[in-house]
Amino acid sequence: MTVESDSYRGTRFLVIAAALVIIVGGINQAQSVLVSILVAVFLAVIGTPLVHWLERKRLPSVIAVFLVVAGMIAVLLMIGALVGTSVIGFSNALPSYEERIQEQVSALKALLSRKGMVITDKVLSEFINPGAVMRLTARMLAGLGSAFSNIVLILLTVTFILLEAPSFPLKLRAVLGDPKQVFPQFTKFVDDIKRYMVIKTLISLATGVLIWIWLTILGVDFPVLWGFLTFLLHYIPNVGSVIAAVPAVLLALIQLGPSRAALVAAGYVVVEFILGNMIEPRLMGQKLALSTLVVFLSLVFWGSLLGPVGMVLCIPLTMTLKFACENNKSTQWISVLLSSEPATEQGPRGVKK
């Protein structure tokens, strides 16, 4: 019996592993469609509090939804006009920046040679290659732009999600056959996701605006572009602000010299410390209940699977996975592994007692 039980568990594990591989492969193949849907859900979550606020002002739900969607269209058009011009300008200026980089690298090589340190061109190209960072930044911006290429489909999806959201609990109760059924855990989870996304968006917006102002004062090229990049990458936990700072600091070094580059880096550090380490944790309240390792791995996993949008939305996606696992007895162990603390020290949904 024991041998048969072990064989059954082994077969079950292999079937589950094969199913996961198929699912991941399917997600990767349907990346463009899923990215559009995820962006739509993200915008809908951001717009839901505004819809509720307008409804409390006694506006009909349909009018409230269309006003919010119209506001989104206006904001996206404004961002597209400002950032799109900067992206095109940066892409056109990239060859000239690379020429400056080569000049500065050659000067560095000559300086080190006078100091008795001989460095080959291969070493310089492999370990001192700021141009690669600039080209990677251009490709990442192009990838983010392609995520919004289906903007009409995204906005239509946002509209339908906002219109259907109030009726979703009623439909779920009808499916379960209990008109009085309540969903406290699911409601709390949705509220947590909504709170996280709204607060993260406001903090990211403030971070991007402050960086834009600081870079404008210092005279760095394309400050709007770097502010927008900071806004987007601030959604990525722990490393997002560092990634956003690298191209701006390198551009300041190429364009204005080491002293201005140091000031640019100092601005990123100060803004991230004040907003990311002091204000944001206080506004967030309870922790995400995800371990630091899981946060990093989720960034790598969702980023490789869904591209830049997956990196931006890695925390909400992982929180959704954790919620799904902890409400099923057979997968609760996955939820425990994703949590920041052992299950014995947690209450419901990973909140510490």
C-alpha cells in the first residue's frame, strides 16, 4: 500500500509539473493578449475609487465610468505626447551619446596607461560599457510602448470591467446558489490590492515628478523621459528605483561630467529614501506578507514571462497567486512558502497577529 501511495503521489506531482509547464508556455505564447488584459485590469483598479467617489456624488454609474475613462484617455494622450517626443529624441541622440562614451572611455584608457595600468579593449568593452546600458534603456522604453499599442482595446476593456464590477458579487452568489453569501476574505483581498495599487501609483507619481524637476534644474537631457521611467519602475519593489537611476546618472556623466552625475544620483537617493522608505510604508499600513526572496523571484519570473509589464505588476500578480493558494487545502503549503513569516505566527491571509 505504501509503495502504491508513493507511486500515486509521484505520478500526481509529475502531472502537476507538466500542467504548470504547459500553462507557463501558453502564457508566454499569449503574452501580447495577456499584457493588454493586465494593463486594462491595472487601469480599472486605479479608476475604481474615482468611480465610487463620483457615484457618492449622486452621478449615475454609467456616467461616472465614462467620465473616469475619458480622464484616462486625456492623461494617456498627454503622456504619449510628452514622453513619445522624448523617446524619439533620445533614440535619435543615442549615436552621439555613444560617440561621447567612446571618447571618454579612450581618455580613461589613456589615463590608466599613464598610471601604469594597461587595460585591453576587450576588458573595456565587457566591463566598462555604458553604451550597452543606454541601448538597453531604449529597448525597454520601446517594450513599454508596445504594451500600450492596443490602447483602444485596453480602454474598451477598462470600460467594461468598471461597468460590470458592481454586478460581479451578485453573479458569484447566483453561481453558488446562496443570495446571502458573503466573501470576507475575497473582499479583503480585493481591498488590499486596490489600496496597494492606488498608494503605489500616487507615490510613484510623486517620485517621477520630483525626479523630473530635479533633472530639469540640473540641465540633464530628456528630464520628462527619466521622470516617466522613474514613475513606472517605482512599481518594481526594491530594485526599481535603482534601475531607473542608472541611465539618468550615466547620461549626466556623459553630458555634464562627474559632479552633476553625483548630484543626479544624490537626488535619486534622497527622493527614494523620503518617499520609498519613510512615507510609503506608513501609508501602506500592514506589510505585503511576501518574503524578500519571493519578491525578487516574482520580479524575475513575471518579467521574463510578460516583459516590462510583468515586472511592474509582479507584486499584485504574486499576491493574487498567494491568495488563490491559501484558500485551497492542497496548495496552502505554497502560500506558506510565499509568506514572509511562518504560518504559526500569522493570522488569516498572512497578517501577523
